[in-house]
Amino acid sequence: MTRLDCSVVNCTYNKDDSCCKDNIHVGGKNAKVTDETSCESFRERKYDGASNADSIPSKPTEISCDAESCCYNHACKCAADQVRVSGSNACSCKNTECTTFDCKC
């Protein structure tokens, strides 16, 4: 499994720059650069009293990946030891990206 660090602080799964979801999905089937990828698992945090305060971040995370040209993509699974997802002020998955993406082209 991959170590996942996430700076998308307004995602409902984010707690202390970590993801509380034990698996995520990275999109960007035809991506050639980082900003053509996205965390499809992103869900905007709604400030309605609900929180993830009791959630436990899951550093080892299974990552499925559509980015066919990423050198870490092996049979639609991420093989990187560590992955960083970013997207400050994201309000949809399109505002996020996998900054670990590395095009093998």
C-alpha cells in the first residue's frame, strides 16, 4: 500500500494532512501533466456541525489510478511508495491533483 499525504484540507476525509479513507481513486486517464489528474474520491467538507474529529487517518492507502501514462500506474493501481494529493480551496475533485504523477512518456 501507498503512504498518502493530502493537503486538501476542505475534503471531508482530510484530518491533519492525512486521509481518513482507506482507499482513493485518482482520475486522469489521458493525463500528461499533474494538473490533468484529480482525486475522484474528494468530497467537499460541509460546515454543518458534522466533522471527522473521530476519524482516524489511514496513512497506508490503496490507490486505484486511471492515469495510464503515470510511471507509478501498474494495472490501474498506484505503486508509488508515497503519494501527495493537493488542491487548496477545492470545491470539486477537478480542483485536486496527484502531485506525485510522473509521466512515463
